[in-house]
Amino acid sequence: MADRGGTPLPTVALANVIVGLPKCSPCRSTPPRRSSYMTTRRIMLARLGQAGAMVSLPGLLLAACGEQTPKASPTKAPEAAKGETAKPVAVASTPVPAPAASSTGAPKAGGTIKIALYQEPGNLNPYLNVQNAGNVVRNTIFGGMVRPNEKGEYVPDLAKEVPTTKNGLVSADGKTVTYKLRQDVKWHDGKPFTAKDVRFTFDVIMDPANPVTSRLGYRDIESFTMKDQYTFEVRFKTFFAPFISLFGAILPAHAFEGKTAIDKSDFNRKPIGTGPYRFVEWASGDHITVAKNPDYYVKDKPYIDQVIFRITPSREVGIAQLKTGEVDVVWNLIEAQIPEFEGDKEIDVWAKPGVGVERLVLNFSTPTGERAGDPTTKHPVLSDPKVREAIELAINKKLIVDKLLYGKTTVGTSPLSTGWAAPAIPASEFNPEKAKKLLEDAGWKAGPDGTRVKDGVKASLTYQTTSGDKLREMAQQVVQEMLKEVGIALEIKNIPSASLLGTWADNAPRAKGTFDINMWTTNPGIDPHFHLFSYFHSSQIPTDSNKGEGQNYARLKDDTVDKSLDEAGSTPDLDRRKAAFERAVKAVTASRAHIFLYNRLDVDGARKYVMGRTHNPWDNLAWDLENWWLSK
């Protein structure tokens, strides 16, 4: 692996940060057998036949091209100020073979590329942003100590090398980690990047006034010591296995004048980073523009001069713009849209297995009143484990995959669809008759309208996802009809991505716990600890007392999950970690705090003249945008 400019760099597999390489192989869940569906199946097949036709929607797409979003006054970027490596180690196993870069001939510099995003970020601060669309933009602007490559290895970014015990940057007990920084890095305003910025970032994360999404791992740091301008050392209270995932994005101390309160800062919409592109402007509802960083530490990179992230109301509008050439790339297509481009001589579809899993998230706490989201309360319907089990039994995941996703992926079984730590979890059973009996035996009796009732409480729930997402909207209709068949009523109430997936300070429903059922996708990293701990450990439930820290939106409290994840994060023994993750994942799936619908492919569309891109299942579309170039 070469760094962003072609200089050979050490690549470090996850296991080799401290211990030897594990024996592992990617695993995918086995799809369930098709079950008889009877009346509901006929209803769904009829509906799915219509829904399948809706995927392309050529008439709507043409009409959508003419839709106009009012242009807001853009937010301008601030004025720019004037002014020996370790040997490579073994490569870790990867979830999918890395595809060859999409390039032909020698890279050509220059040009502007337009990328359609169907979600608008809420902000661009890496410690406040909780949206995948925001992460795509952020990837072009910010840098971190290390980053994952397409092979599932950690490679240096702002650090000169990846800390390991072999190169002496990790102590024998694993509790002290030293980072040596590159000395040729500048912030986008021309100021030098130093260890002071890393220290400031740590202070920002730990400032209790900031509603950061998570302090996981940072709370375990006992001391942070600046050895010199380009060297710092962190000492952990106890061994913390996934330490390498910390400091993934660094903030500029000078931009905040040393003040660590960041929640209301203009920086969140006008960021300054060290990445290959610098922020130019943000016109709300229309576009975000970044331009080539002339001081980027990699020589002759990036190739493309300017990137415009075009905000579109839906994937379908983005596709229409891709076909007309109004945009060059469309981010995050759905599997069912792949056939639409078969035989297209102007457009490539980048489709590879990813690590994201689409899921239903069930709220265990009361969703209304002054105590909404309080983990000590109980949801009037979903706190009943029999109801949660019945919900999963009533959903024919295979039908959704076959009809809405054209059979391009597999049903979901757990939060880890693949990777070295993913256990083999059998697919859930589809059995609506069993679901009905469970509900009946648990005291949920059918009312006059068919909706079940227990102790005066109706099994009637709101069902939310991101508005404008056609696949999710169709999946909602399917799930709604399936649950109606067993006596559970769902009311669909969708809201924009920035609202649903926002922060505690934004009063976002999933953060505040003011929801019944959410539906969205999230992706684990190479080391699944952060992902599993953040979403399922009881310490990560957002509350008033912790100012919304954590992503355990289901409000799950499970001793087996907590103890297993605590063990997985505190031992260097990979076999023990894998076993602990397996116990945690099995407990999560049994709890049905999340019901996993299907495993996502990474699907993006691009005009054929877009070159140089490599797929990375562990990161997003823009992870290597500095390597892209235009052949036209």
C-alpha cells in the first residue's frame, strides 16, 4: 500500500497492532427458507409488483429533473492565512476482495466533479455529525492519526506510522501509546498542524458541555502528554483493545481560540481541516463546495480541483441528474436500482458487498411525556419481549430482499454481517401464525379493528425513517402490511434525515427516545468494539444526565451484553475477544432491540469518465477522493 502520494507506508492489520494475526474469514448469513405466505403473501406480491415498477419511475425521474430547490445564501469559507518507517506486517483478512481501482491510463489533474447526496448534513463537525452524508463530506476535509484502507488495514494519515509494540510506540502492557506526527502538514488556513491540536481535540471531546456522540475510549485515557511539538503520548487507565480507532479526526485549536465549547460554533458549518480538500461554501438545500488544498502533504494530490456535493431531495432525482450529466456521481444507491443501468454506455455502477445492515430499532422506554427516553421507564408495547419476538416472526425478510432488492443481497441476522469477529447467526424464522399465538398467549387480544389490545393499551406504533428514501418507504409499507396481519398497527411518520438522525441538542427523536420504531443503516469498523459498545452497552444510553452521549437509542439494558463488551474491550487475546463479541451479538439479537432486515451492498453510480476510485467497505465513498480524476 502506498500513502496518498505514492510513498510506501507501513500497513498494519488490526490484530498486529498488539498481537499476532488472527485466523479469520468473512462470513455471510444463510438466507432463510421461503415459507408459505397465504393471504398476506398474495397481498404483498401484488403490492411488491407495483413497488418493483416504482424503482425506476422513468416518468417521475424526468419530472424530478425540473424540481427546483430554493437556493439559500451560501456560507463562505474563512479567508486563508498568508503565510524512518516500520516494515509492513501481515495483511488482515478482509470482508471482500478489494476491487481494482477504476482507472485507465495516467491520471489527469484538474476539473470539477459533482456528487449527488440525497441527504443534507446537519453539520460538518466530526464529533457532532451523526449522518453518513455528513461523513462523506467530512472525509474530504479532515484527517486523523490513522485510517482504514480497502484491505482492512490501518495506515498512517497525520501520524508518521501506526503505533505497535513492534515499533516501540505501544508499551509492553499495551497501556501507553505514543504518536509521532508528520511535520509537513498545514491547516487549510495555512497554520501548522502540531500535537497541540490533538490535545485540544481531546479536551473538546472530554468537555462535558459538548454534546459529542460518544466519549468511548477517551474516558479510559488516564493522561495525555505532549512530548514535543510533534509527539504525544496517551496513557490508558487499563488496557483498551481498540485504541487505534481513537483520534480519527483532529480539530484546529487556533480556530476556536482555545475555547473547547463547540456546540454553537460557526466552525460546524465552516470547518477548517488538514485533508485533501478545503471548505469553500455551503448553500443550504443546494450544495456544499470544497476545493483542492494547495498545501496538502501528499505531492500532486488531489487531482480534481473542486468537488461540489449537490443536495437532492431523493436518490431518484440524483439518478435523473446523473443520466443527464448534471452530476457525475450519485452516492448510496439501492440494490434495486442496479438493473436500471445495465447496458448503459455512459454510466458505471460501483456495487460491492459492504458492512452496513438495515434494521428496525425498537424503543424500550416510554416515548412520550416528560420522561420520554428515560431508560428506567418502560415502553407500553415494545417493553414486552413477546411483542418484539412477534414483530420479527411476522416479517418475511427474504421476500423484502427478493422483491425490493432484486435478490442482490442477503437477509440480516446480526449487527455484524461480515468480518473477523462476526459470529454465524441463523436467519430468523418467518411464521406469522406463531406470532399471532405468541401475542394471544401474552394477553394481546384482537380488538374490533383487528389491532391487538392489552390492559387498555393498543398495539399501535409509529414507524419512522428518513423521508425521501423510496426503498425505505416501500419497505415500510411491506412491514406495515405484514404486522397488520398479526394485529400490530404501524403509522408511518417520516422526517428528514438531519431531523431523525440529529443530536441530543437538536431534539432528534432517536437521541431523545421520542419514537416507537426507527429504521436506518449503520456500519461497523474493522474492530467492531466501538460499534457494538456504542449501540448496545447500557452506559451508552443518551440521557439528560450525560447530555445525550451515546448511541444506544433502543435503551437496551442487558447484563450479558454489558459484561461481554467490557471483556472484549479489555483483553488483547483475540480468541477471547471474538468469543466475547459472539456472546454480545447473540444477546443483542435475542433481545430484538434491533431487528436486522438485510445486509447492504455499497452501491454508487458514476459517469464512466470518473477514474481512480477504489472500493473500501470500511469507509465511505469519499475515502480516497484525492485519487480520483476525470478522463474527459
